[in-house]
Amino acid sequence: MPIIDRAIEFAAKAHEKQRRKGTDIPYISHPFAVGMLLVEAGCSEEVVAAGLLHDTLEDTEVTEEELEAHFGPRVLEIVRGCSEPDKSAPWEERKRHTLEFLQTAPLAVRQVACADKLHNLRTIRRDLEQMGEKAWDKFKRGRDSQKWYYEGIVDSLGHGAGFPLLEALRAEVARVFGKGHTNHE
């Protein structure tokens, strides 16, 4: 069975009881959307598989050993690169770590992280259109903190060479938070 098909099934089982934050939408819709963005961007099958699996280490009982056994060391490395190392650390500390790490992360990790953030922001924009500013109430940190983080993500991902998916994220950040974002490369 091709790696993408295996990743779809594996992720669906790993996330089967989870829901998107503040909704009754099955969580798996997010990894599927991330995978689709990576396919559209022309990424390799391993990168697409990693996109489908990007939240399994962080948000499920799946272990690194299981991921490596099923998908190999490259997919594991990408998923590990997209996972926060310590979910118990304060939000700001975790996000600063992510921003710092992504500046020098391998392109495959940056592509998956970018697709992840792009889908999250598109979801936020849809919620803003439907709920107005109450959409920010879903988050422990409000609009200003989210703006700081997403603008930082764009800068971190663009620290080295850019890539097409990054331009889509940059445009989405401008749509959600306003046109005031400047690129600090």
C-alpha cells in the first residue's frame, strides 16, 4: 500500500475520538487538509505522509518507535520537527521555541509546519467570518498573542529560502490580522 494511503489510515485511527477545538468537527479533517495543501504544493510522498501524521506524536498515544516502524526515519524526523518538545511548558515558551527552531529547520519540516499553520489560519478566518471577534475566545491566548505568533511563523519560515506555500501563509496572515505585517528577513 502506498505511503500516503497508509498515513491516511494511521492518522484516522490515531485521531478517531478527537474533535477540532470548540467544534464537533472530527480532528482528522485538519491533518487531511494539511496533506492536501502539501499535495497541491507538489511535495514528495514522504512530506505529504508526514503532513498527515504531523500531530500524532504531540496529540495522540502514538510513539516515535511506531511512526518509524510504519513510515521510516525520514517521516519520523519531519513529524518530530513539527512537534512541540514539551507540551507542559508555558504557551509563550513553547511558541518561542517553535519560532527559533523553524528558522533553521529542514525544508520538509518547514513545508509541513507551513501547511499546518495555513490550514489553522484559514479555519480561524472562517470562524471570524461566522462569529466575529468571539472566534478568539476559543484560544487561551487572544488575538494579539496569535498575531505575534503567526507573524513570527512567517518570518521564521522565510528565514532561509522561501517556498510557494509560504507566500500563501503570508497572504493569509495579512487577511486575518491586517495588512500591517512586514517581512523582517
